[in-house]
Amino acid sequence: MHDLAVVVLAAGKGTRMKSRRPKLLFDLAGRPLGAWPVATALALRPRLVVVVVGHGRELVVPALRARFPGAPLRFAVQREQLGTGHALRCALPALPRGVRRVLALCGDAPLVRPEPLRALLARTGRRPLGLLTSVVADPARYGRIVRDSRRRVVRIVEHRDADAAERRLREVNPAVYLFDLAFLRRALRRLRRANAQHELYLTDVVARAAREPGGVADLPTPFDDLRGVNDRRELADAEEALLDRIRRRWMDGGVTIRQPHTVRIDVDVRLGRDVELGPGARLLGATVVGRDAVVGAGCVLRDTRVGPRAVLSPYVLATGARIAPGARVEPFARLGTPPPTPDHPPSSPGGESPDSTGSPTLP
């Protein structure tokens, strides 16, 4: 999509995580939190992905560069936290010529899939703005979608600025926007900080778009695919959702998983057809398991290559190991090198193809 750029807004402090570590570097299913929306953005094949960074950028930028070598990825810095509108302003100078549409995503929303984004691109067409919406039982702190008598989106009101009637609305803004770039440039110049938080709200652009020819295109989308991560409980919920997606896709691809809810498979793991995983197995990092292999109950494999037809008895622990095709490994065996420290993550194992079905399509 040569006229599309994606901006990932990732400059926030993440204070509710209560950690010195930048929120975007917390691990989810073997991938940093901030890498999930970037991977989704790259799956759309845009001309460029711009990540707006701020807090912890000295750690976030190298981590994302290492994760996506060779990708069309740039970084823009938001030095002051003046709101989402200001963050998008910071990204505009990084956009190359030829970009006509800008998709904005949140850096702490790891569950967003490419499919609704493609649908939004198709639905918005040449309108000035398209956005995703969700209906939730408890709108909590999310901005509310306000519609007119013809059910057209006319504005978004933030929770802190909403009156009692607006706070009863259950349709919320998950903060996924698609802008016509020319409209966006005009609208951002007109933003003012006249609100409860004295910030430049990107949501204020919606009312302006509603008055433009074509108005606002909206696409209702399940909230479970859009919710963000603000604290460690939400981090755990998001990881379980991602792990469930990974397990289901491997099972659909011909892998047997006993008691799936007890099994962890990281996103970069690769499995061959007719692999069997026992209850409580944990496949971490860049582990590869060849076809017809059996990984017994309670095995923990990190960055390990298991050859086709190998059988691992229960509770094998392996880090960086190479297990030959057809091998038989006794219970409680310890294989490979000690696990790396957090400051030195493992590299991806080399070698020939494991005769696997490849990674499931998870951006």
C-alpha cells in the first residue's frame, strides 16, 4: 500500500505498570508489548511505519530495531507529553512523499489484528476519517462515541470531559484511526488544549471530520481484539488471549496439544505437522520442533531444535539444545546451555529447515 503510512503512538510513561522498565518492553508470548502493534502495522505492507517514542526511548528504539531488521521503520520523538494529537504532530515530519493515508494505532494495544484494519481501509475510501468502534458493558475511562439521529458519528468525548448522559453511552473509542493526510494536517493545526487534561486530543479531530464531505466512516469491532494494556493485570489478560490464538492456530495446522490451556507456545516457535505437546509443556523463544516429534508433559524448551520423530519424556529441560531426529530423551533430562540473562536475549538458532509447517500467521 504505497500511499499508506502507519503511526504507532508509543511515547507514554506507563505509570500504572509501577516499573522502571518501559511498558513497551514487557514480554507477551515471547515478543515485547510494543512489537505487537508494529508487527500488525507491517503486515499491512505500508510504505512506512513511524513509531512515536518518548519515555524510555533509549531502550525501546534499539529493541524494536533489532526485532524488525530491514523493515520500513522510523522513529519520531515526543519530548513533552502533550496528548495524542501532539504525538501525531511529532510523526508528520517523518512521513515520505507519496503518502496519502495515515493509520494511527496505540503502542500498548497488542491484540489488534490486520483484518479489521484492512476492512477499515476499504470502508473509509476517500473520506477524511475512518475509525473502529466497540460496544462494551463497562466503558470505564474510554472516550464515548457520540452519534446523531441518523446514527452518524459526530464526535468523541473523553471520559473526563463527558457529562452524565454521555458517560452512560457504551460505544467507545478504541483509538484506531485512518486519516486522509491532507485533512489530518489541517485538523492538527487547529487543535487546542481546552479540556480537562490541557492536552491536544486527537479525538477532537473527529468532530471536524464529521463536518467534511463524506463525514466519518466507522467500523464496529469486538473490543476484545482492540483493548490496550495499562497495568499488569491487563498485561496478563492480553498475554492469555495471545497464547490462546497461538495454540488454536497450531491445532488448526495439525498439531496435537493435550490440555491446551496449560501449554505455552511463544510466538516465534515453529512446529511441524503431527507434533504432540503434553500438558504443561512450555515452548519458549525460537524453539523449533520437527514433524512427528513428541514433547512430553512439563517439558520446558527454550531456543531448542528438536528433530523430526524425536520423543522427549516428561519434564525435560533444554536451553539452546539440538536434539537429533528420532532421539529418545529420558525423563528429567537437562540439556544445552544455561538460560541467558535478561540483558542478553538468545539469538535465533540456525541450521537447516526443521520440516515444519512454518509459523502461524500472527503479526
